[in-house]
Amino acid sequence: MAMDPAERSMILAALAGDEEAFETVIRTYSRRVYVVAYAIVQDVSEAEDIVQETFVKAHRAGTQMREPEKFPAWLLTVTRNAARDRLRRRRPQASEETFDTLADEGTATPGSALEQEEFRAHLRRALGRLPEEHRTALTLRYLEGYDYRAIETAMGLSNGALRGILGRALGTLRRMPALEGYRP
Amino acid sequence: MKPTSSHDSFDDLIAAALHGELTPEERTRFETRLQTDPAALAAYQETQLMHDLLEKTHREAQPDPDFEQRVISGVRRKIQHEKEHRETPWESLLILWRWLSGLLLMKRRPKWQDLAYVFGIIAVLSCVVLTGVSSSSNAARRASAFAALSSDLKQAQRVDNLGTIDYGKPIRSDAQSPGPEGNVRRNETVKGVAQLQDESGRVDLKWNETPRNTNAVSIVTKHSPPKDIEKTFGDITTLEKKEAALRQGFERGGLVAATTSPATPSMPSPIDAPSSSIDRLTGDKLSAQLAINSPSVDSAPAQTPEKPKSTTNDGSSWSSAGGEATTGSNIDANRKLIRNADLDLEVKSFQTAIDQIAALTKAAGGYIDSSNSQRGGNGKLQGTVVAKVLPQNLDAFLLKLRDLGELKNQTLKAEDVTKAYYDTQARLENARRMETQLQDLLKHENSKVSDLLQVERELGRVRGEIEQMQGELKLYDFQVQYATVTMNISEKDLNQAAAYMLKEQDNFSLFATNVEETFQQVRHAAEDVKGQVLQANLNHNSGSNVSADFDVMVAPEQIEAFLSQIRTLGRVENFTRQTQRVAKDGGDSDQPADQALTEKDKVQVHLSICSDDESRKQVALTVVASAVDTALEKAKAAALAAPGTEILGSSLNKTPQGESTGALSVRVPGKSFQALLDTFRALGRTSSFSLQRNDNSGPGATGDDEPVIVTLSLTDSDAPLQQTEMSVLTRGVDEKSQQIKKEAAAAGVEIKASGYQRMPNGLETADLTFRLPMSKYAAFVETLTKLGKVEVLTVHREDRPDRARADDAAPAEINLRLHSQGDIVTEEHGLWATLRQMFGEGAGALFGSVRTIGVIAAFLLPWAIVLVLVAWVGRRLYIRNRK
């Protein structure tokens, strides 16, 4: 897809070291980057950290990049890798408290705030166990409010594939043992 | 409970139904299934719950409006941190050396990580070297660019000789936490300075550069003829010739950002002149300044900005006149430039100028915003007119204003508010979005009342912000729509005075024999000429001294009559007359006064009346007499006996040491003066005599019968004729001094002072001072020499010119010092004394060092504790952050 000339110039200036153009690039792409990061790590502050890390890398790599058209895709790839790195680093700690053990620990009374908080923690972990593609689709849908066509474009999927992914994602979540039987 | 397998197509339908993505056929099929299959309905209901939960969870994860700003600040901070904590080459070398030494000593076996590490360090070092090379090549690039720029300017200005060029270092580099709008920038400034010299004078050329942001060129001439500089300045500001040269120069030097894409609608033009000023200094000297902006893309907003409503700024003369610099009106259409001009004009007629300005303003599509005027005491007018004109007509308008009179000063400024404008616009859009979201929240039926109240409050705050930002945008629009021209207009010779007042002041001293009588006479004289007495004081000072001050204002036509009357009253001295011209209306009194009226004001006369005694013949003599009080009485009796003599004052003082002094002051008629003086001289030996006579005094001062002031000083302390210093070495100093005192008393020699001293080393000294008549001198000195070995003998004699007194009776003074030989060896000797001393000094040094260590510890310990605490807290924080 051809890039808007204004956007192209902005990216060029930013990569050449123009601080203010770089700021504009951050303003333009940071939310997109955030969504990708959040889809993977499922944690607000970690996702924000990854966004910053990604733009620092972009700043560092600035002058080496020749084609501004590839910049958005490069940015998202860097984000994805950074988020996966985080997840890998986090995993050894997370594996110690698995889903089922956590589910049995509940001492909170049903409907209390504590219970809701606990449930959300379960939900986040459950999302973390979904395949990355499923998580991304869910995030684009729920966080950004994209319709199916927008998600298809962003992820490069067909309508059928996307329906399958979202259907499977919601189905899997619904059937997670820790979440089963939850009534808010 | 579980109506489906791990996955079936009904899950997809449920998801699509919840997301509102079902086709009509699918919806029909789906609803039928729900009605017929309770398990499917249960699955749908559970998924719907999950869907709601996901929506809620994700809503909380949505980035807030400050998200972007936070990211920008974070990125800036991290980049800055990286720059500051980059490993230095020395650190790299040190690590490399440690690694190599470990390897060489075979303390560890080489691993592949080590190899990677070596390569890494080599890469870092290479980068450092390359960076150095690249920065030096940048400097060279700038220097060559300057040379090119100079040659362009040289051609245009016939410059023969180029001065020096100097590049400064970055003067500021900071990345602060963002302000309210997060617009704190990192600035690095490179300065270039050059001097251009031609036959007509010198031109200083300077520029400051903030990388890819602003280049400022200022041209300051000190001696160039005004027309030349005005032409140069005009050329540059209108961008007819120099703009291209300057731009090429800056581009060659890399001082202009690489981005010059003309197609970007939100980009500013590559070269712009947002501010310029021209100042007329004294005489023919002028200075001019021009700042040029290089392109920056800061104003490109993330969201597509609305097309500005104002179209007044689309063809600003700065870029439209620049030929090749023009990059299309669609670029400038989005620029937000506020243009202002200030100028000082001197005109012949204020009113005519105002009328012409009104007409010119109307022609330039503007209006007069405000005007005021004030008339000075000399009838001249001055005032300020503020006009608003369309920006594209500003330059023509300013040129036409020059025809109205002489331009004294002109400043032209353009403030680029593009970034601020679009920033505000973007923030406004964000705020509107937030408002919509908040409104949606309010519609939510299940919300609690407290939540709703909080949302309401937030909504109020956001609306306040929206209104404020809308106001800001409106203000910007208005400021951009019209350029403001502030004209300070004054009529020629504004400060010239209309009339002057000549003020005269006479000062003099009047010497009279009877001050009080003269004072009264002066008052009568003043009354005779109808003078206005400002001040009249009669002062009785100590003794019989009387003086008076008199201040009177006399009409100018009466002044000579008054002064001639005063002159008859006594002797006039120190006469001064001051004349001062003062502008009547407070105007400038230095302006030529060909046309102005001059009036003479009343003359102020200030005279001091003094006693004439001070200026008469005065005699002062000092007489040494053995009995001062008797001599004083005799002198008084003699003075009283002389006819017409008046005693002005007398005194007698006695000190505890027995010395007496006396003083007598008399006024003697000239005839009996000599006889009295002889009587005074007979009282003793005259040690000093002085006579003072003011021969140029006023009337009557030279006559012999005029009184003479005689001041007699009496003293019984006569200076010795001969002074002797003696130093005698002897044993038993104390006994010897007692002995000599007795001998002196027996011989009738006066002992004036004596003292005795004994030092720890056994040295004794005694100091004695004797006073004796010269007749006894030789015999007494002989007695003294017998006391011991005479080491020093000094004699000083002052021969007097008056031989009236015999030498035998003249006083002599002898200062004698008796002293013994001190002990050569001290009592502190021997083995024990040495050991005691040694241990004592050792212990002293030990305690001294202990004390020093204590002081150092007391100084360092708190710092050490603080450092340890900080390190501990830092480590805790680091560990927590890592978790």
C-alpha cells in the first residue's frame, strides 16, 4: 500500500534525527505499538514499557533505515519481539503458580471486590495462555474497538479465519477451568 | 453444560453475534438454534458474560489521553540516559586488559563468549574512533560552507577581506521532564561568527544554530553608510538576492534540515524570515538583524488538522518574493505566523501624519486599533498609533510609512505559532474524544451514583479544558489574521523649550569689625531695595567669635544698588556670580534658543558676615618659663596695663606629670603692640615666634594703629640641648642601678624615669633617664662610665640660634641602659632533660595525630552513612523494578 507523502516525509525526517519529527512519529504510532505489545504481555505497564523500548530502538536504528515505507512494519516486529522476550523472562516465575492451584486458593466471598480482582487476574492469565494470534485478535477487537474488516487488514487474515480465531478464543476462555462458573 | 466439542462452528457464530458481525441469514439461523437448543443458549449466555468481562478488562487497559506524552518523555529520558552512560574508551580498554591478563595467565579457559566480548569491545572502540572522525569532518564541512557563504556575500557587498571564523561548542544540552504541554526540547547550539571588511566599514556576521530547527543570521554594521546597510538589509529581507545565497550556504553546511519536501501540506517552507529588525543608532550608524528559520516538521500533527479558516497568511511576502524559495501556497496555508512591527517616526506635523496613516491603513485592508497623543509644554505633539493590517500588505505598508517622516527605529517580528496551534488543536480533539467517552459512560444504566458523580466531575473538567483551548485557538486565529504595527510618532524638535529663565546667584563674604552691627545694616539695605529675605542667621560661636549668614532675593534692576551699599559696610571677599539658563516648560535647555524668549529672574544673594579679626595682623609666640602660672599672671597684668588692649582668652593646664602649659590671646592696638611683645619675651626663653599679616586686606587693615592679635603660649617643658644614649655592661645590675640613683640624687640630677627587668636566661637590664643642667653633665657622665664596661655612647646636641641663655643652664638628658651578660647554657640540659623533652614532644605529636584522625572521621562518617543508605535504597529499588 502506498504511503501518504506527508507520513513518508515525517518518517524520513525522524530517521534523519529530527527530534520533533520523531515526536510526531511517536504520537502517530504509539497506540498501534501499544496494542501489539498489550496483546502479547496482557499488562498495561509492561506494554507501555515495551512501547518506550521500541521507540528507543527506532531512534538508535534511525540512520540505518533507508525505506520509510517499511518503518511501520519494522516497528511492529520490534514490538512483537520485545514483548515475547518479556514473556519468556516472565514465564519461569509464572509457571510456579499454575491455573488450577490458583483456582483452589480462593478465600474470597463470591461477588466481593477481592473476588472480582482475583477473577480478573485469572482472566489475564487465561488470555496469556491463548495463542498469540488469538490474543492479538481479541485485543484489536476489545481494546481498539476494530471491526472485523479492520482486524482482517491489520492481521492479514480472511473473514473466515478471523471468525474461527475469535470463536475459538472466546470458546477457550469460556471453558477455562478457573473461569468456569463465574457469575459476576 | 458443554454443548460443543473443543471447537465447533457455533462458537464462531456466538462470537460474531456478540461482535455484531452476523449476516441476516446467519442471524436467523443463530436465533433458531438458540430457541431450539438450551445447551446452545447456555453457551451463548456464558460467552456473553465473558464478552462483557473482556470489554471491561480491556477498557481499563486503554491508554489514557496522556499516554503519548508519557511515551515521548520516557523515550527522551532513556535516550538521554543511554548517551550519558555509554562506556568510555578507557573503561573498555580496562575491561579488555583484565580479560586478556586472565586469559594469558591461564586462569580460565577461553570460551566463545569471550571471543564475542573481544569483538564487541573492538566494535565499540571503532565506533568511538569513527565518531571522532565524523565530527571533525562535520566541522570541516561547516567551515567550507561558511567559506562559500562568505564568497556569496562578498560578491554582493564588494567585500575584500574576510575575518576569522569560530565555532562554539554546544552550549546547552538538556532533556527535562515534560512541562504542561511536554514541549521541552533538547537544544544544541553551534555558533558561527565572521567579520566582513570592505572599504566602507566592517560587517559582523553571526549565526546561531539549533540543529534542524532555527538558524539566525544577524548582520551588524558599525561604520557602513546607512544607505548601504539599508540596501543590504532590504535585499535580505525581501529575499531577492541574498536568500538564495544564504540558503545555499546553510544547506552546504548541513545547517538546514535535509527534509525539504515541498509536497507536504503541513511542512513549512525551507527558508523563512520570521523576525528582522533595523535600528538607527547614533548618527549614520545602523544595525540590522534577520533571523531565518530552517524547515522543521514539528508542526505536522498526528491527526489531520482542519484547514485553517484564515486565509490571510497564505502568501506572506517573505516566501512569495523569494523566487526559488517558494514552495507552494499550500504549505504556507497551514503556517501560523504572527507578524508584528514597531517603529519610531519623527514627523513635521503630527496631525498630518495621523491622517496619512489612517488612509494607508485603510488601503492595506486594515484598521486603526488605538491611538493616543499628548501635547508637550512647547506645543509639540507626540503619540502612539496601533494599526492592524493584513499580513500580506505589511511590507508595502511599512515602506509607505517611511515617506511620512524620518524613520528612527524599526523592528519587525514574526512569531511562528504553528506548532503551538496544532498542538492545541490535537489536544482539543483528544479532549473532545474524552468528552464523548465520558458521555457514553453517563448513559450506562448499571453505574453507581457515586461513579456517575465522578464522571460528571471529570466531564466538567474536560469541558473547561475544551473551552480554554477553543479560546486559545480563536486568539491565535485573530493574531494571525492581522499584523500589528505599533508606531511611535513624534514631531520634530519635540524637546525644544519655548522659553527660558535666567537665574543668577551671587555669593560673597563680608568682613567687618562689628559683625552684629553690620548684620543689622545689611538687613536695612535689603529692606531699602525691597528684597525678599530668605534666611538671616546670627551665630555666636565659642569665645567672642560672631558670624552671620544672609540670603536675600533682589530684583534684577536693584541688584547693583544693593551690592554697592553692602560694599560700604566692610571688606568684600570671594565674590562669585553664577548664571544658569533654565527651560521654563521643563524642556531640554541644551537645545538652541534662537527663537525662544529669555527672562531674567530675581537674583539670589548669599553673604556670610565674618569678624575682621581673623584677617588682621596676627602674632603667635611660645615662651619657655620655669613657672608657667606666675608667668601667665605677669603676662595678663602687662596686657591689662597697656591702654586699649583687650584680653580675648586665657588658659592654664597642668598634667599629672607636673608639666604646665598656659595660653593667652589679646587684641592690642598697633601702637602698644611692640612694648607688650617685649614684656612677653622677657618671661622666659622664646622657643618659637610667628607673625602673619594680610596686606591685601580691606580698608583699614594696613594702618599701624589697627589692632593686632597676639597669642602667647607658655610652657615649662624645655627640650634638652644635649641627648646622650649609654649602654653599660656590668654585673649586679639591680644594685648598680640603686647605687647610681643615690649618686644622682646627691648630685642634684633629676631622675625622669627608671625600669628594671630580668629574663629567664639570667639577663638583667635597667633603663634610667636623667635630666640635668649642662654644667653637671660632664661630671655625671664620668660617674656613669665607672659602673662597668661602656658598650654604646651616643651624644646628640641641638645648637640653638638664640644665645640668650647660657649653655650651662641648658638642660641635658641621659638615657642609660645597664645590662648583664645572659647565661650561655640553659638549665634545661643533661640526659634526663633531653629524654623528658623527647618523650614530651613524641606524646604531643601522637595526640595531635589522634585528634586529626578524629576530626577526619567526624567529617567523613555522616557522608559514608548517607552514601551507604543511598546505595542500599537504590539497590532495593532496582531489585523491585526487576521483579
